[in-house]
Amino acid sequence: MTTNRRDFLKIAGVSALALMTPSLILPALARENVRLPGQDYTPAKSLTARRWAMAVDGSKCPASCTDCIDACHAVHNVPDFGSPKDEIKWIWREEFPRIFPEENHSYLPQKVRSMRPLVLCNHCTNPPCVRVCPTKATFRREDGIVMMDYHRCIGCRFCMAACPYGARSMNYRDPRPKIKKITPDFPTRVRGVVEKCNFCEERLAKGMLPACVLACKEKALIFGDPEDPQSEIRTFIQNHFTLRRRPTLGTEPQIYYSL
Ligand code: SF4
């Protein structure tokens, strides 16, 4: 009986030690997306890349479709003020000559001229918006996502002036009453704060693709790591002629358009 009790205590002790072993603890924490202080630990479920980018396959993207726009704006609590003056937009459509002014000329085929490709933040490799932000409310992550910290934004709109793509929107009024249905998974913003597409970084952290990519039934949006030679986006970019918006500015935009 004494021996049995001693064996039991030994086993219990070993089990307790094993439970304290980081290799066992960390995956459990990762499941909960918890980061230990000072520890650079990527949760096992998150999607990671050396740099994130997107390709838009125009041949599969009907101009009348708004599935991706609706999905993005729903998951990110984007308000609808119903007027262009106050409009908040993360992803939207615009006429070809406005998006690609360098490609525009008098003899542009009507088919191309009437195109309305999707536009969003280009998550530029050299983002001018980041350079001008006085409070570091906007910053670029190592994986290329240009982020917004809504709490640090003082609404100076320097970033809006610096962005050559009109990718940022200012909340001139309280957006909360104008959100159709608030989703608790993403923070709402307040008056005086600038916002834009974040490449669904909050979803990537949970192992999910961006909402626009999943919502597209035509599979016209390809999201991934172009630095990975095996990735779908790298294959797509290598096999299609693609355009980027105003590349001569040196911003290195990371949205690739195939017409
Ligand atoms: Fe900044 Fe505009 Fe480039 Fe987005 S598109 S990273 S907002 S400069």
C-alpha cells in the first residue's frame, strides 16, 4: 500500500512537471492566441508569410458583383453614410482610367475603359502614409501589412494626403449609428479616426483567409505570399501580365491586376 502511494506520488509529480513543460504549454496557449510576455511565439493556427500580396483576376471579376465588398464591410463594421462626402470604404470599384492613369490614352478600347476593377489599400512596400504619420498610428509590419492603430490616430489626415491611391477614409461623423449590423469580432471606430483595408490581419491571426477572398464565388481574388515560389499568387503573377497602380511613384504597391 505504501509502495503504491509512493508510485502514485511519483507519477503525479512527473505529470505536473510535464504539464509545466513549455512544449506542452505553448500549443495550448497558441490555441487561445495568447502570447507570453517577451516571447516571440506565433500561434500554430495563424497564417503567416514573408510578405502578403493580392492578385485580382479581372477576367473572373464581373463589374456588377459586390460580394467581396459586402463581406469586407460587414466583418469590419464599415458604416454606410449613404453619401459620397462621408463615404468610408475599404474595398470598392473605380473606373479603369482613374485607377491606371498611366495606361490611359485616347484610343483605349471601350471594353477596357468601361472596366471597374476593385481597389483597396495596396499595402505598399514603401508606404508614404507611414512616413508622414506623426503618431505612428499607421505602421508597416514585417509581413508587409500596413496597419492602423485607431487609438493612436489623431485625425490629422496627413496619411490621406500622402496616399496617392485614395485608399484611406476619414470618419467625419460618428460611424456607429451607421453600421448596419455590428459584429463584435472587430472594433468599431469613432469620429475623427482614419481607416482602411488591413488585409484582414485579425482573420489571418486565426488561420482564416481575408473575407473578400472567401466571399468571391468566382475565385477572382488570389491572396498569398509572392515570395514563396510554390504559392498560388506567385504562379498567377508569373503566368499573367499584371499591372500595379502607379508603380512609377516608387511605392511598390502589392495588389497585382490581370485584366
Ligand atoms: Fe498607404 Fe495608400 Fe499605400 Fe495603403 S495604398 S499603404 S494607404 S500609401
